Amino acid sequence: MSVDNVTLQIFANHCSAAAETMARTLLRTAHSTFVRESEDFTIGIVTPAGKTFASPFALGATWFVGLDYANALSLIDEYHEGDICLTNDPYSGFVCTHSPDMHLWKPVFHGGELICFVAGHIHNTDVGGAVPASLSRTLTEVHQEGIRIPPAKLYRRGELNEELLRILLTNVRMPEQNWGDLKALAAAMNTGERKVHEIVRRFGVDTFREGAEDLLDYAERQARNVIRRIPDGEYFFADYMDEDSDGGYPARIALNLVVDGEEITFDYSGSDPQLASSINIPTGGDERHVLMMVGLVYVLYTLDPTILRNAGLTRSSRCVLPEGSIVNPRFPAAVGMRSLGTVRIMSTIFGAFAQALPDELQAGPGGGGPLLNVRTTDNRTGRRVMANISPITAGAGGSAAGDGTEGNGANQAFFKNTPVEINEAETPIRILEYSLSRDSGGAGRCRGGLATSMTFQVFSPHTVLTARNRDRVRFTPWGIRGGAAGKSSEFVLNPGSNHEVDLGNTDVVTVDPGDIVRITAAGGGGYGPPEERPAEQVLGDVRRIFVSVEGAQRDYGVVIRGDSIDAEATARRRAEMAAGRGSGFFGHSAARVAYETRWTRRAYLRLHEMLGRLPVHWRFYAKHRIFESVEAATAEGEEAADEALEQAYARLLALNPELGNALDPVR
Amino acid sequence: MADPETRYRVGVDIGGTFTDFCAFDEHTKQVHALKVLSTPETPGREVIEGLRQLEERFSVSPPEIAYFTHGTTVGVNTVLQKKGIRLCLFATEHFVDVLEIGRLKMPDPYNLKSRRPDPLVPKERVIPVRERMRSDGDAEAPVDEKSVAEAVERARALGAEGIVVALINAYRNPAHEREVAALVRRLAPELPVFCSSEVWSIVREYERTVTAVIHGYVQPRVSRYLGSLQEALRDAGVPAQALVTKSNGGVMSAEQGRKDCAQMILSGTAAGVIGASHVAGLSGYPNAISFDVGGTSADVAFIRGGEPQYGIGEMIGGYPIYIPSVSVTSIGAGGGSIAWMDELGVLKVGPESAGANPGPACYGRGGDRATLTDAFAVLGYVGQVDIGYRAVRIDVEAARRAVGTLAAPLGMSVEEAADSILRIAVSGMYLEVSKLMSAYGVDPRDHALLAFGGAGPMTACFLAEELGLRDVVVPATPGVLSALGGLIADLKNDFIKTVYLDLEASAAPSIREEFAALRERGARWLRDEQGYEGEPHYACSADMRYRGQSFEVETELDAAAIEADDVDSFADAFHAAHQRLYYHSDPGAPVQVINLRLVAVGRTPKPGFAPEAEREGGAEPERRIPVYAGGARRQVPLFLRHRLRPGDRIQGPAVVAQEDTTLCVADGFTGRVDGYRNLLLHREGE
């Protein structure tokens, strides 16, 4: 580092102040409630090479630490003072990760020389495309996800590019809101430019340039110091999304984490081929792509909250991202719901690190609850109402330090809910229950945090519920070191009635007047053997209605009679539990255990090896056909044998002669 | 001239460590100030001690005290130290996790282990009652008396010392809460009961519930405390009825405070800002940033047009409280902030603080880690004269030793290291204050920095330079601004009615009627509860928003327009307020009125501060002292504050020492003592 350590700290504070000022200018002037309430935006200062070195401390989306603009920057031929560039194309430069994210950047010059960029993005509520809000899991091509603008100048030397703006606004559903938010972001860019000039005046241009690089180096060295504390080794973990498409097969993310001294490799070979649904994560194969690094940033920051959060943090780490996979899809795969994929990437990373640092990290975070939107009609006014009901959230996993937080936490801690009273006043629905879901937390010496649960009734025909990001019915948050998995998420229509319907992972459903809907997320995983949880604590959980009397007995071996513990029965039951306990590190749901009995790591290796032989556009289809054949040919509780896989593959080729041509075009 | 019986007005602010006294003499128009040690164990004793000293040192005799205001941290401390009563919460069945769930968001969302503090009422003491009120105010299900009886029984079994009743949609219709409360009073007359709709009736169940819980949690203790204070005053022969300062910057009778203690949680802090805005106004700065720096933290507040900014949702020990309050933001930087080096050798200051105990190394109370105050001691600013009523002797050598432990690894001289600590601390303050400035849209060029507290005047000039401010004001009595603020404050109470209406012509009559009802409540409060006989003043406002927004903008409404049912003018006022705050508005969009609000004010007689004539010519320095600045030791003049007279001028660099703080006048600043003995520092801009 070339700037002295005292000046560097002062410089860091001034750069942070500039980023904070930009963020607050944006928050104060953004038009859409969405930007202000969900804080789904980023803002920062970026080196000429595209590396973000300063950003606000606690404002904005938590997923974009050290966002790398390098590729996007290079897609503009020439920069001039007053230019502001824009892109929202997930396939041009791989800074934008789905079409609603509108990214802007502005070059800052000093004495005619480019010294940095100021940059940021906002999530627009809608950018056109097949569905309102532009996002749905069912979409299969990025073309359906709204207008895409490759890197282009929105302002040229300070002049608005009206043509570009008109094209953009013609293609969206709420043009005024988009333009209002864009103006606010552009104003934040101008504020940032002014603040950069102030910093240059105070510190000099050389210190500014060197200081920016030094801050990246500083974060890198801090990260290396943290990584050094992590025991060297290879840590494998796989996690799944319940469905790779509407009603489809599981989607698998597999990670081989290699820690070597101060460096980390994340090898995603073994993850599923890209999907014909929009859960893919558009990384362009960038080995430090920001979405692939969120989990690492969480882990590093949790281990050392004094680290600077900038692009330097991830420099000593890299990913292996096979082309044509979920984590590196080929154009034009849909990517709109990459948030679901990214959340699963994170849980996979947490699972791998938990093996390396079991005393410090947590069991699987709860989740799988949706962002819930209701479109209905107010019977009194006849007005059509569309409202975001609360995100249905769940608590953190347990850890050596204690129980997971209830209702929310870990990597979902940024969520905010909508109060029951606001929902009822704004939307013609009645909420029958909003509470923590009893027994939902994974049992453990330290219990997983409970999930929230909401039950509500609608009163108008053609009421449409959109439940984005539904997951974790089958593959639930895992426990560690003897802790149990969290309970499944639920989405049930008319629970307890004679017309109850399990909606599973459905993401859009139309309901009728009088219908009652219950949604519950999946609870966090537990830590440590549940029979070691002090019985008094379990009794306390029963009194808090966090655990039922039956749950106490079944999951914790604590027998409660009346309001007290039956010590003798408890000791007996607990001894049985301890005796029957296996030695595995992870505690998975019965559904996952059953699934992995058939689809072992070995079976997956074979499967991916076969799919790897096929052209990318065949793989998703082929995966489904092979699954069909293998699941028909393999009995419950049996591994998918090599022969079954070979037969399935042969059958696929036999039924699809075109595939043979594609494999060997010469023939 | 006032008669002898009404000669003195006394303001007292009881803090954790010190209790400040401010006595205004109506005869001489002089303010006397002093500090005594607080006695949290025996509340009231410090007041007696302070009154004794006022009499001894300034001949203020208790029977001549005609006006007595008082701010206290007893409410806040009850929350911070978790010493409130054992509460049970009665909540609507199926919504009993309202405190656990909160609004979901965790304090530090980047940290996987971030958590909120445990609720003040743990879940095992949250008891469901069966009832349901709808959002339109009609009962969906009546109160099930049996469930209340069971709840009371359980509360007793759990050893409850008080009950909070907070039911869904009570903001719309409090009937169920009242019914439940009445049942509780009948079944368990020994238990105090608090209803969420009576503490502060806002929409949003978590916000209303957590506010009622904080209220109930502190109420018995605050009430006891105020009772013993009233008694102590009577015993001391003070004829004045005690008033207490409120979070909203006003005052109310101590008797009222015993009931409405949620209103006085931020008592002392708010009064400090009132005092600050008064001083800034007198000195000709209607726009100011109030900067109160203590040992561990700095309180920042914005004053615009002579008025503090108000808000809701202030944090107390990690819990938000939704009572209209003077907006004060606490940042983790103070005189006791500890300097340290991270493992990469980068120097940091704070947020860890040496606090009052052991305090900075130079206080000689066992602290050995370098703090910001130690840096000032090494540089030569602090330690030139004894700090009088703090009874602290500055041990410069101890400061040098502490700073020296950092200097060696930094490869610097002790002075350079101290200078680095100062610059890093100031840049950290700059970061935090500039965040607030951009959030409020404050233009630095027309604001002054009003610095007080022990460490405020030390850092003020340096911070002003970073922030681009031209003016710094150091009040004549920087140590007792909260006590002073209490003397300035008016009787003031907030009233709210949640209406949740679409802003249409048809809504006008009910808005008019609701305001009339609020005005009636305001009049009763002033007349019957405060015994106020003067002209009442009312300010009407409404919390409005565009349909679909999830937050409201408080919009002032004109009383005549309310009478005239002029809803268009309400909408215009809202569009204008929205434009002012967010730089855009949407005059075509539908507007909702969520709350109607009324502030009832009874103006109290103000101390008649009169400016003294300014004398010509510069002040004589006490002596010259060696101060390390700009890379070298130089001789700079040292002034004693109590010797400075109106009109005196000072040229930076200089040091002004006074009993409770030291002012560093940086190079480039020129100072003048104004007619109120406030020190005004100014620097020319670039």
C-alpha cells in the first residue's frame, strides 16, 4: 500500500461519506416506493478498471459487495465528461444480473484524465416483457423478461439521449416510475462526481488514485487474514432447489470448496445444467462474479465485522463455473429469478464453510417463503387492488453461540415486513394469523430459528396470488453436528377443510371468495444433538409456544406432563435418542435423505458426465428424460445404478435421432 | 421588575454522571450554572445538593424559585439497565409474536449472526385474548371475557407487575382494549394496565405495541422517582410546581409526567436541542447543527429556522419508540473514544470508548489506552488549567505514555501520533454527520455548528472545516444546555387521531370534526391538567401519503382551511411538502390521510435574556502555551472563558479554557464574544 496508513483511514472515511451521500440522495429522490422501502439498489465509486472501492455501509442491497464493472465499462468506446451510461442487459458485461436492474455509471475526469467512475443500480418494478414486474419462474428466455439495453449512453456530454429514453419508456408498463427512478439515480451520479472532486481537492489526485487501489489491497489483505484462520482442506456440499421448473425435478448446486492458505477455490462442477426456467445465474463465467461471492462476503464479514467491503475482499478467491450450467448459463437462458438460485448458492457456500468452521458458523438458514403479492378487487369500491403482502421469512440456523434468531435473520436479515394493520387497511383481505410457526425450527442443542406463518382470507373472485421464490418444501434447511433439519415450508389452500389443497411450490394461483390461504416458510436448521438441549430450555420453548408438547418429546426427548418435566421418562427417551444417533455432520430432512439414497454423489457424477457430452440446449431436456427413466427403473431406497443411467441415456439417444446428429454432425 | 418571590427560574438536567443546574436571575438577567454528581441510588438528593450550592455560591434562595423544570434520564436508564417492571402483554389471539417478529429487519444485515435485543416482554409472558377488531373499526368477534379472566390468572401466576393491552386494529377503534383493561382492573385491581391506544394510537401493530411496552416498563419507576423529587422540592422550600421536559421538546407538570412517562423518555436530550436552538437563535443562526459530544458518543440534531426537527422512531437501547420526539442521532464518537491499530497497522479511533470509567489515560483513573482526549492533551490543548468542577487533574505524562504505545509501531513521534488520532477521529465524525446532512438535505453553507458537551468545543473547528461549514458557535454555558433548554421550553402536548381516509371532498367534514375533538382534548390538557391560564396555541397537521406509499409525510394544515373544508388546499400542502422533502411530487395521484395531529402549546414566560454591550478591542490572553499544530510546536494564546467579555476578539490558533470544556480555535478561524457571551467563530471560505 503506497498511501500512509493514517491518510488511508481518513481517505477511506471520505470515500465512504461520498458513497453515503450518493445513497441518501437516491433514497430521498427515488420515485417508486419500491426503491425506498426495499432498498433494492447499489451505489459506489469504482476504479477506472471497474472495481468498486467505496460503497455505503448499511444502505442498499446486500448482495453486490465490490460489484465489478470492468466488462460493462469496456463496451463503451470512449468516455467524455458529462456522459452517463446505462445497461440492464444481463448478457452484456455481466454487471447487470436481471433485466429490472438498471445500472448507470458516470466517468469522473480530473484535468482531462479519467480518475474513476461513480456507479449504481436500482431495481425497476417493471421493464416490460411477458408478465407484470417482468419476473416469473416460468419464463424460459431472457427475451421474455422485458426490454434489454446493452451498455449505451443515456447522457452524452451532459445531453440527455432522448431517443434511447423513448425506446426504453415505450417498452415498460409504468414509464413515469422508471423515468422518475432513473432521474434520481442520475442525480446521485452527479452528486457522486461532485463529491469525488471534493476528495481530489482535499487529498490530491495522486493520493486519490493510489488510495483507491490501496483500499482494494487493504480489503484483500484483511480477507486473507480471515481466510488464514480457516483450516485448509476440501469441503464438499450440495444443496437443492425443490423444482428446476414448474413441477419439475430438483435443481442441484454442488460445491467443492478448497481452502489453501489464504486462497479459496469454489468449484461448481457437479451443478446442474442450465434450466429452462428463470432461476439461472448469469455470471458470464466471471470467476469472481458478484452473485457467486455473496456467500463468501457474508462469511468473511461475520468472522470479522471490521473488514472493508469492497472488490478487494474476493481477490484471493475464485470460482470454477462450468459453461452451460445454472451458474454460467448460455444466452438466451432466462435469468429473472436468479434471486432464488443465488439464495441457494449461498446456503451451499454456508454448508461448505460450516464443515470448516463448525464452532463459528451456523446451520442452514431458514427460507423458502415467498415474496407475496395479491391482486384482488375491493367489493365496496370495485377498485382492483394490487399489494405486496409481507415476505414470509424464517429464522437463522442454530450455532455453537446459541439458537438461531426467530422469524428472520442470517442472509435474509435485510427483509422488512408489512404490518398486519396496513395489509388489512390497504387490501381487502383479512389476516387470520401472523406468527412464528410452532415446531418449525430444526431441533438441536441450539435450536434453529422459527419460520413465520401467515393465514389470510380473500373475499373477491379472480384473486391472483403471486408467490415468488417458493422453495424448501422437500429440501429443507439442514442441521449440523447432530442438529435436525428445519421443518418444510408450506403453501396450503383452505387448510383443515374438506377442500384443502397443497399448493407446494406453485408460484401463481387464482383463488375464490372465502378461500383461506396459509403460507409458512421453512425453519432454520438445528445445531448439536437435540437430546443435549437442557430440558428446562425445551420446557421454556413449550411455554413460549415455540415447541409443542409432542414436539418436545419427539424431537428433544423431553417428556412433559402437565407443566413439568417427567425426568425419568425424559432420561430414558434421551438415552435412546443418543444411542440411535449417527455420526454424520449434516442433519437432512427425511425427503432429502430418501432422494440422496437414489441420487447419490456418484450417480450425479455419472449423470453430469453424460449430460456434459450433449449440446447445451439439449441438457435440461435430457436431464428430465433420464430422471424419468431412472426413477421408473430404480426402487425406493436404492441407488441409481450405473446400468440404469446408461440405459436411460441409450434410450434418450434412441428416441432422439436428431440428438445423435447434433453430437456427431459429420455423420 | 419581578417581585422577590419570583426572582429565579431554575432548570435542572439529571444525567447519568452529572446533574446540571441553570438558574436565571430575573433581576440581573444573569445565568448561573453549576454541576453536581448525580445520585442515582437516592434520586432527589442531587437536586437538594445542587440547590444548596446554588444558594451558597450564587445566593439563590429556594423560596425565591418560582419556576422549576427538570429533565431526567431515569426512563432511558430503566430501559438500558433492564430495570423495568415485570410486564405481561395481552395480545390478540393468533398475533402473539408481534414483539418477536417486529418489522423483521436485523440491525446489521451483513452479519449472519446479527440479532435484535430480546423483547422487554419475553414471549412466555405474552398472553392471547380472544377478540378481533376489523380494520374498519367494526368488531369481527367480541371480547371473550373468559379468555381475559384466564389471561389475568396466568399473568398473576407469572408474577406480573403490570399489564400492557395491545390488540390488532385498536388504532381504529379502542373499544376492545378499553374493555379488556376494565376487566383487568376489576379482576386484578393491584396491577397497573396500559393500553396501546392510549399511550400513542398509531396504525402499525408493532410500533404501537413496542411503544406501549416501553411506557409500561418504565412507568412505575419514573412515577416513583418524580414523586420523590416533588417531595424533595417541597422539603427544600421551593414553591414552584415542578415541570418535566418531554421528548417533544416541551414541558409538562411532574404530576402529568407520572402518568405520561412515555412522553419524557428523551427528556434531557430533547431539552438540550431546545437549549441549543435558543442559543443559536440569539446569536443569529437560525440554521444550525447541534453537536453535543460526551465521553462515549456525540448527539447530533438539526435546527432549521430556529426549530428543531421532529420525528418518530427514536432508538432507546435497541428498541424504537414511536412518540413524537426531537430528532437526535447518536454517533459512536466522543472524548473517550479509544485509538487502536488493526492487524494491518491502520490506525482507528472508536467506537470502543473508555467512557467515564476509567476514562482517558490523562484523567489518571487507571485508564492506559490512548483516547481522543489524550491526543488533545499531548498536543497541548488540554491540561493547561485545572478543569474546575469536574475535579479532574490532567496528567499530560500519562497521556503521552498512552499515545506513545501507538506512536512507536506507527513510526511517529508522540505528537504526530496524537495529531493522527485527532485527524482520524474528526474524519469519522465527518462521515457520520455528513450522512445525516445528506439525509436531511442540509446545505453546509448556511448552517453553523453549535458545539457543546465536554468534547464538542475541542473538535468543532476541525469538523467544521471538513464539513465545509463557516461558522462555529460555542455557547456561554456549553455544559448546561439541557438545563437551559428546560427554562425555554413551552407546555406542549401531541395528540393524534388515525383516520385512514382517502383525501376527497366527502372526507372534509369528518376531518373538521376530528380536529375539533383534538382541539378540545388539547384545551383540556392545558387548562385542566397543566393549570394553564394563558392563550392556547394549536398547530394542526396531517400524516399523508400517495396511495401505495408505505410511509407518511407530516404536512402542516391551515386552521382556516380546516374550518372551510378546503381539501384541495390540504392536497396542495401535501404535494408541496413532498416536493420539498423528495424533490418531486405527483399532483394527479390520489392522496391518503392516515393521521390527524394536533400540537397544543401553552407559552411559558421566557427568561428575558438581554444582550450586554460589546466592548472594543481584543481580549488579553492569560499566557502563551506551546501547542503542536501543523507539524510543529508553536506558541499560541490561552484565554480563560470567564474572563472574556462581550466584544472580545480572538484569532486562531488559540485555546480557550473553561470549567467544563476546552475550545480549540483552529488556524483560520476568528472569534468574537457576542452580547450573550456566546463565542462565535468564523472562517473565510475558499
